[in-house]
Amino acid sequence: MNLTDEQVAIIDRANTGDNLLINACAGCGKTSTLELLEKSTQTKPIAYLVFNTKNAKEAEDRMLSTTTVRTFNSLGHRIWARTQGRNLTLNPKKPQAIFKQLTQEVKKDAASTMWSVYFEVIAGVNLARALGYVPEGKFPSAKRLIGASAFHAALEETPDDLVADLIDAVLTRSIKAAYDGTVDYNDQIYMPALFGGTYPQFPLVLVDESQDLSPVNHAMLDRLCKHRVIAVGDPWQNIYGFRGALAGGMSNLQATYEMTPLDLSVSFRCPEAIVCAAQWRVPHFKWTKPGGHVELLDRLDLASFPDDCAIICRNNAPIFRLGMQLLSSGRAVSVAGSDIGPKLIGLMRRLGHDDTSRGAVLEAIDGWLAEREAKGSATAGDLAECMRVFARHGATLAQAISYAEHLFAQRGTIKLLTGHKSKGLEFDTVYHLDPWLLREDEQDLNLRYVIQTRSADAYYEIDSRAIQ
């Protein structure tokens, strides 16, 4: 391959012994650069840490046999299993099972109240383990990264006493279960990061997607990286703050490990027009491919969306609304993401009985939203509008839920997804739906850049109200 000057500069640093931080813009060949770096350096053996199994499998097929490829989860799982001296049982629904167990230990009225805050509690338990929270007064030997007040402030909604107590109760039992050998995916990182374990030692650790590291990921690295470390990431793709990704995490890495910063700014994915459109966020962004197309559309017909395009929005509700329109017009769609569907349907089931009328359902949604907003929720508005999308299609609650289940079951060619779900993907044609929904904070500025740079050819912005 023809290397860019930036890639050559990185390869030249392979055997300096320096810790390196590679700031890689969207589509700039970070994976191939890491592979070249791995083959060029004499510092071996190497540990290469990635976030998901798909990337790990691809890296295993391409990298040297002397390189140990691990996801953070698989590495942590092995460390904790050795620490406990046993094979671990993986139960992805462990917090949910513990919550159910807690409800079975109280009277029926109390259990009903507990179930009303189920989603807040489970989300809180998951975020607690990303941020490194341990219930106060419990497990004194643990390495706590955040206290109760700071943890509660980081939650999506301000927790009342019931939610706070249930988060602590579920988390406490979860930790005890992990000591007994049962873990879920979050435990695989949380337990070895905060509760101890013997870490393998490597002369060189490569870290991918370093902008997405949570505090517990950083705690794992602190115990793993005792020699040389090279991290790659895109600071302008830091968009997962809501699930614990550390803001400014790459800058923290650079300071902690005294890393030399290097750039990968020449995109092999995005053509000139796309790159120029994204330079408002990353001024040094460059391109190799001429052409491309960027356009703000005044109107669009449903029949005009090409097959295999991606329609991306900040919020879920506009996507679901458009998805229903497309289905009604005979188009084949697919909604990305497996988490929002079950949560949304679970919320809708609590709005009334199956035969609850449309009007009563809409009133119940308004009441639910008022309660959530009173607790400071920033996302309840989108969830409420999602429920309204389906409620307006069904004459009863049962019909509304049926419409929702039907949409989530589709596996068509037009992809509908949020900006957060689109990260790491690329499409020839991207429609950015309702870009006005993006705010001006750092996370949303980064999200706009992520959405723009998913396109390998054409990028359009369109207001959903202009689609007919």
C-alpha cells in the first residue's frame, strides 16, 4: 500500500521505545497502520486490546502469532477467573435476575413499587460499574473510583432514595455473586479493575478506540501497562459519555503515560466533499478521494430513498416515525440496536391494559414524561415521543405495542439508526435526519462529526417534516 507521510512517521517510531498516542480521524486507516506498526516493532510479545469480538476476530486473522488479541472483556474474564481459581459462569442478565429476586423478598405492594423503577435501577447498576462506584460501607478493600454523591450526579435522572437503595442492593449482591463465580459482561471489567487480580505482563500494549475508555477501562490499563503502551483513537468521536466513556480520556492517557502524540488525518473512506463538510470540527482533516456529494434537501419523497442507504438521527422518535411511514409505503427497513426495543415495549406495557384506548394511552405517556422530567431526565422526552409514535397508530395499547414489535422485527435494506449506533459503520449514502436536534455541547458536536463521516459517497441533511 502507498503510505501517507503520517503513517511513515508512525512506523518510524516503532522502535524508539516511546509511548505513542495516535489521533486517528474517521476512515484514516488506523487498523492497517496498527498492523504495520505491530510488524515493524521489535518490542514483542504484544497485547492488543479492542472493544468488541468482531474486531478481535479480524485482528487475530491479520496480526502476528506473537500478538495476543483480547477484548477488554475477555482479558478481564481470564484475570478474574484465575483470581478466583475457578471457571466462571457468564450470565448476561445477572442484574435483572438479582432485581427480580429482591422483589420476591418483599410484599406485593412493595414489589410493584420496585418494578416501577426497574429500568432506572438496571441502568444505574450498569453505569456504576463503568464509573467504578462501589456501595459505601461495603467491600473496603475495593479500589473505589467515584463516591456516592458524584455517582448519583452522573446518573441520567436524579435518584430518589428507593432507586439509590436498590442500585446499592443489586450491586452489592452482584459483587458477591462475582466472588462466587457468576459474572455478566460489565463484571468482566469491573471486578478485576477494582477488586484485584494478577495481570499478565507484556513489553508492549496496543489499545484501540481509546476515546471510548471508561474509568474502569483506565483502571485496568493502569494495572496492565507497566512497560510500553501505544494507543489509537479519535478524540472527536468521544460520544459515549452517557454510558461512562471518560471525557478527555485520550488527553489523560497522554499525560499519564507521557505519550508522544501523532496524527492520522488523511481519510481513505470519506471523499473530498464529505471531508470538507466535517472540517468545521476537525480542521486538519484531509482526503485521498476526490468527489463526493453533500446537500441540504428541501423535500424528499419516500420512494426516493435508495436501498442500502442509512438514515441517521440523534433521537429515536424521528427514526421510528419515518420507519412506520416507509413500511406503509412498501419499503423494507431495519432498525439498528437491540436495546431500545425491549425497553420501549416494557415501558408501554405499564401504561395500562391491552384494551386501553388511544387517548388514555397518550394521557398516560404525558404523565410518565412529567414524572421523569421532574427527576431531571434528559432523554425521557425522546422516549415519550417514541411511545406516542406507536400509540397514534393503534386504537388500543395492545395495537400500539404490536406496531412497535412489528417495526423492531424488520430486517430490510434501508437502515434506520441513531448517531450513537452508527459509530464504526460506513455507508455509501447517508441521510442525516433532523440535524437541528443536535445540541451545542461537546458530545453532540462530536456526534455531528460521527454522523457526517459515516458516508463514503453522498451525505444529505433533511428535516423529517419535509419527507412525503
